[in-house]
Amino acid sequence: MSERKTTTDIEPIAGGTESTVVAEYARDAATSTAYQSEAELEKELIVLLQSQEYEYLRIHSEAELVANLRTQLEALNNIAFSDAEWDTFFKERITGDKEGVIEKTVRIQEDYVQLLKRDDGTTKNVRLIDKTNIHNNRLQVINQYKVDQGQGGAKYSNRYDVTILVNGLPMVHIELKRRGVAIREAFNQINRYHRDSFWAGSGVFDYVQLFVISNGTHTKYYSNTTRRQHISETAGTKKPKKTSNSFEFTSWWADATNNPIQDLTAFAVTFLARHTLLNILTKYCVLTADRMLLVMRPYQIVATERILQKIEISTNYKKLGTVAAGGYVWHTTGSGKTLTSFKAAQLASRLADVDKVLFVVDRKDLDYQTMREYDRFERGAANSNTSTRVLKKQLEDPNAKIIITTIQKLATFIAGNRGHEIYNGHVVIIFDECHRSQFGDMHTAITKAFRRYNLFGFTGTPIFADNARRGGNLKLKTTEQAFGDKLHTYTVVDAINDKNVLPFRIDYVNTIRLAADVQDKQVSAIDTERALLAPDRVRQVVEYTLKHFNQKTKRAEHYTLGQRRLRGFNALFATASIAAAKLYYTEFKTQQEKLLPDRRLKVGLIYSYATNEAIEDGALDEEEFETGALDQSSRDFLEAAIRDYNAMFGTSFDTSADKFQNYYKDLSLRLKNREIDLVIVVNMFLTGFDATTLNTLWVDKNLRTHGLVQAYSRTNRILNSVKTYGNIISFRDLEEETNDALALFGNKDAGGIVLLKPYRDYYREYSEKVTELLNRFPLGQQIVGERAQKGFIALFGAILRLQNILTSFDEFAGNEILTDRQAQDYRSIYLDIYAEFRRIQDTDKESIIDDVVFEIELIKQIEINVDYILMLVQKYKVAKGDGTDKEIRAEIARAVDASPTLRNKKDLVEAFVDSVSARSVVAEEWRAFVTAKREAELDQIIAEEGLRADEARRFINTAFRDGAIQTDGTAITRVLPPVSRFAARGAFSDKKQRVLTKLGAFFDRFIGLGADGVSASDE
């Protein structure tokens, strides 16, 4: 029999608190085989919620909803409102005057205790939600809540599927579609509610914090995020507040092992479990300083709770001050470590036993970036410090609960303040990016000085035995040795599968063949670098980069960033040394001198002093802002490059200490805003830097293990549908190093998941599908029947997606199977079917548009614009009369048909083509033609509908200025003629709708054609 352990021998294996995320979810193998309608899906969900202690209510009107809210708040706060008290409290403390989503979200997240003024003059605190004892909150569920058109200003009648009430307030809304319908349709339905009716009446549905969308098979969730700029846009009006929700940022729920929980039933028993949902609403939503509500993902919640559990366990079992009191979180780069660490620090700082939370970074640029991120989450929560003196003051201030500092400053403080009283306090120390330099003497000094600490690290690339450096402290070889147990893992494979980051696409480019005796291996680094920096090779690398830059960064494709319309993305060029960076910067300047100014790339350069220690473990050398340590030649060169930058952007930076730091910040901002095309770096920006507009990394340096993954990960932040992967172009043979790194930081199968397939695989699939297209749907034959149309949509959509990937491969240029004309004709057919489906849907007939996915966004990326049409018209004008004009005329017609935005302008284009003469100046005549046509067609609408002419012109000019017709408000009313009081009921409404329809069609017809508005006599 085994020896019995004493109590002191027992090691705890889990915390006593209830975890928000289920450890591992095993799906029930028994599944129904019968068809399930949306109504049946809804009924099944409600029954399931009732079994989880949700009360089901038959509430379908606002009066019933408000009455229940009063009852629930009375129960939560153990009070009884008088009618007068409730009326005042409801109007002033719940609905508010002209309040919307932003104000109500702030109230739930920050101001959930409201003041009630009683009839007898006394006051009482009334909680809308109990965040201390979450199970005091009461959960109820309602369905088919109805808002009628006109009720409280609602634009249209709507029925909401399922809504969860917390203490009577709608806080979670669930929109359902039947199985087999795209989940995106539920997302679009909620967006329509935002526009049409959520805000109607007293606006209590503006309290919804979380949305859930499901088609039974797939279920996702997201937060009701808002943007500060919409406050001013909607101030003083009772209309819907817009949100920044985007389908790309909806999230899967998962268990603690990162297995997604997608089925609605499984989602209901996990995410919608009472303690899980209430924890998410009360703890794991973050309202940022710019009033954006973020809801954490399951892996972020798991990591946060395991840190809190470790603090609790180590305190109870007197393990503080040891490695056993800490641990590390392995969450891949780009997965949101800053939000996780912020929430962990915030919740840890609120624990009664914790005196301070120190957030430790290891470089000034990380200090700057992390500080900005923390400040975004909670302004002032992180007190950044600029000196050791300030750090000392903060450590002594009991009100400074969370402090950001660098590891260097903390080590300096320790060296100069031996025996300080802070060392006896309970201090939680969180290291950002703990794969870096925390394994040296400074780490030892910190852990020796503090006596009662918990030490936690976050990293996307841990140090394992396989990538640990040789030498150094034998007890600090790996992340686990330095920080303790691994608390949670979310690898690059998990993130790509969840679509939280993009996959990588890697090209290995060999520009010249090295001599047989020169191996591109680290063991002969000095000789190899000399060979690799030969002038001929540098010239060829730059030639290749310039030739393929537009292709790799997708400069032919457009997207919107903020208020700006941009073409493609930007890139970094990673070099092996300062000497290499100088050579490349010079070569880029030389080769671009022969280009016209508007064809040149905007190229920047940044480097600084690094200790140049051996990087055998795969780490990237740390570059500080110590330009004074550079040799004179390197500093002079950098100074000259910064002068080029100043001339480019009208700035005044140099290499002096403060101005160089500001240069770094300005350069990083321009990278994020895609104002600069390419930045040549040595190590800066390759770690700890995020820019969603960056999609390409050109590499001419040796990378391996965590340094390689860190550098590659600069390129794979999700932005939009145009950016489909992170692009790596390596001028060195890093294939083996890449495979090893991905195997280490993903799993043994990571290579097939993380990297895109080879070109030949995509091209084979593309070739097969184009051949099928040409055989099944030959041009000139009509596609008859719904089934055939669905087949065409699916097939051509797949071809569009493949083309979007193939355009980044060098080999694809010139190997497109479809000719330009065939592509235009097929796009025209595609758009015709799309328009027909939209027409059917608009007339409220049963539409198959729910069953298919149109790749309209990809069509728009390659659509023809007005400038291209005018170029063809110019070509037509020159050729007119010599027999070739008919073919050019047909080309113009095809181009217009293939453009989503020009199709409704086809008759204008054709009329203009008929009007051009040999003496025409096409661009000028086009503007005059469009202006005349626009005036004439607007005059016709004014005459037909009897509109007020000047007001109509002013209304249309405003629409062209704003980019949209204003359908609500009083502007359209001023356009309409007076309506007799004896007119039939509804005549005014019918007239308004008819006029809006005509003006909307007029606006769509002329928007983007280049004329500057219509004249108005009083303007």
C-alpha cells in the first residue's frame, strides 16, 4: 500500500472558483436527423434556457417590458418604487434624454449604481446589475418581441427572435436563422434592427451588450461596440446610433483547449450558462477610453482566470516569492495579449491582498506601444514613468495600483533602493513578451529583491529546450524555468483556424548563385554576409523588390481605412546588419531616381545601436534608442536618411535622443496609416509592432525559431477581405528554419495549416474550375433555371477567390486562362444574376439569395472606373471611321457591363460615345456632358413631382457632398410641395417615398461621374 501523504504534502491542482470557460466540452453523439425550422430552433433554445434557471416570459410590447423591469429592479434592490418615483427614475436614470447605445453601455459597464430620489426627500442607491455577487442577478428570456412601424419612431415593423433580460434590461440578443441559411444573414438582420428599431420608443434595447447569431449549426457572438465620433453625428436626434461591428470580428466560443463550440445547443449550455454569461457581462467586457466595448475571447478569459487562480492558491498555500507562485501564458502573436494582460492586471489589482501590479516591458518602443494600448483600455490606469525617480514615487503611492515600467528601470531602482518597504508588499509582476531578455541578471535581481511576489509572463514564442541558448544561468534556460508552469496555450495554428490572424504565404527567391565554398549558414556568418552584400546581388534584390512590390502589396486593389480610400498595403525590408541597411537604402534611392516622382516608393530607414550579442537561440538583437553609441559613419548616414524623410513629410527629426524617439513614433504611425510604402530595418519593428496595413516582409537576413515567427507575424494582422495572408519574400533559404519554427510554435502538422499551398496546387484548381466554367456555361448561351444559376454563382465565385490568391504569385502573370474579354463577359453575367436576385428579394418574394454567397467585394476590387472608360472613348475617337471603331465600341459596352457601379450609367456612356467628334477633348466634354444630363434629368423629376426647385437642388448637392441620400429628417420635407389637408390618408407618405425613390435612383446614376453638383439659384 502506498504511503499516506500528510496535509502539507498535498499540492493544489485547481482553484476553488467556478471557471467561466468549460475545461473540455464533449458533444453529445446523439443528434436529430429531422428537418428543423427556425421556429423549432427557437423553441428548442428557450426550453434549454429554462432548464438552466432562466424564467420564460410572454412579453411582446414595451409596456410589458417596462413593467417587468420595475419588478426586477425592486427585487434586486429590495425596495418598492412609488409610481412617481418609478416614473422619474425610469426617465432620468434608465432611458435618459436623447441617450443611445454609447450612454447606456457606459451606464452598464461603469455607472451601474444609480441614485434614486425618494418621495420623502431621501436618496437611495439602486443597482441595475450586481457585479459583486453575480448570482443575485435574475435572468429571463423573451421571444418574438414586436416593434410596429411608427411606434416610438421606428422606421419599419420588426420582430426580435430571442432576448435575454438581466434584471429586466435586454442585455443579450440572439438572432436565429434556420439550419442551411448563412449565419451572416443573422448578422445582417441585427444591423437592420440597429437602423430601424432598436432605438425606438424608450430605447431600452440600446442596453443590449452582446449579440449572438446562429443558424443552429454555427453560432458566434460579438459586442455592441460604439465609436465616439458618432456622438456628434447623432446629437440631439432620436435615431439609431451606428456601431463599428464587422462580421470579420465576430467570435467563436470554445472550451479551454481551444476547441470551438459551434452548435447552438452546445453554445447554450456553455456560453449561456448562468455563471458564464454573468461573468462575461460583469468581468470580461472592456469599455475602452474611446467608448468601444470589447468582449474577450474564450482563450483570453481562460488565461486571465488561471492567473487569478494562481495568485489565490499561492497566497493561501504561502508560495509567494517562488517560481511556483507564477506561470506563463503562451498566446500567439496577434491574438490580443495586451487586452488579456490588461484585464489580468486590472482584476489582480482589485484583490484585497495585492498591493501593486507591475507591468514590465523591456524596450522603450514597447513601453510606448503598451502604454498607449493600456491607456486605450482605461485612461490613467497605467501610470507610465519616465525616470527611476518617478517609479520610486509611484511604488510608494498607495493609489497607484498598476504601474508600467521597463525591466531596466526596475533593475536600476532595485540597485539604488536596497531594503525598500515595497519589497515586503504583495506585488504581482507581469512581463510582456517574456521570451526576450528577462532571463539574465536583471531577472535574478528582481526576484531576489521582492519577497512576496507572483511572477507572470506573456509570450507568443516561448523558449523551450529546443530553442534555448547555450551558456548562461542553467536555472533560467527556458520560459518555464524562469516563470513557472504554462497556464494556457493558444498557438498560431489555433489563431489561424479561428481566423483571428491570417496564414503566411512564403516565397524563397534566389537572385544569384553563391560560390560553392560559401554556405549561407550561421557558422560562417562574417564571410557569408560579405558575399551576400556584393553590389551585384544587392542591385538584383532591389530590382526584384521594385518589380514585384505592387503585386505583393496588392496595389491594384482598393479599400477604405478610416475616411481614406487606399490602394494596397505596405511593407518592411529586414536586413542583416546596419551595413546592409545602408547599402539597400542607397540602392533603392539610385534605382528610383530614373522613375517619375509619382512612381517612386516612399522608402524609410531606421536602425540604432544593438549589443550584437550572439543570437544562437533565434532571438533578434535588441535595438535601443541609443544613437550616440553608433559609429560616426552609421550615425551620419542615418541623419541623412532622416533628412530625406523630413523632406518627404515636412517634419524636422534628427538623431538626437529625444528627436530620434519622436522619429520612431512618427514613422510607426505612418506605417500604420499606410502613408509610407517601405521601411528598411535591422531589428526595429520586427517585434512588438502592429500595423494592420502591413502585409509584406522582404527578408535578407538569417532568422530562426522565435525570432522568425515574431518577424513573420508583423504581416498577418486581419484588416479586410483584400488582405488574405501575410506575405513573406525571403532572399535566403529559410525553408528549413521556417518549418522548424512553425512545428515548434504550432504543432507537427502546422506547416500545412499555417502556410498557403504551393502555387501549382492553386493553379491546378483554378485551371480545373475555369475549364468547367467554359464547358458548363459557354459565353453566348443563357443560364436557365435557378439550379443552373446557383451552380454558376458558386463556380465563378470560387474562381474569383482563387484569382485573388494567385495574383500574388509571380508565375501567374501571363498564365491567366480567361482572356480579359471573357472575364468581363462572365462578370457581366454574374452581376446580371445578382441584380435579378436583389430585385426578387426587394419585392418580398421567396429569394434564393440566402442560399448563395456572392463575391461582390472581389468583383469591386477589379471593377472598371470612369477613367478607364474615358481612355477607351479617346481610343474610339482616334480610330473613328477607319473600321476599328465597332470593336472599340463593343469593348466599351463590355467594360461598362462588367462594372457594378457603371451598369446603371450605361445609356449615359453610350450617348456620350455617340457625341464625340474628332476635335473633342474627351475629359472636358465628358464633364460638360454629365453636367448637362444631370441638370436635365433633375429638372424632369422636379417637374413631374412638382418639387421646390431650389430645395431639390440643394438636397441633391448635399447628397453628392456626403456620399448618400438623406432619407430621414426634415430635409426631404422641404423638397416636397405642400399637401392639401383634404388629401387622402397616406398621400404625403406615398409622395415622400416616391420622390425618395426617384432621387435615390438619380443619385446612384450620377454619383462618381465627375461633375460637381447642380446649380441652385440662391447658392
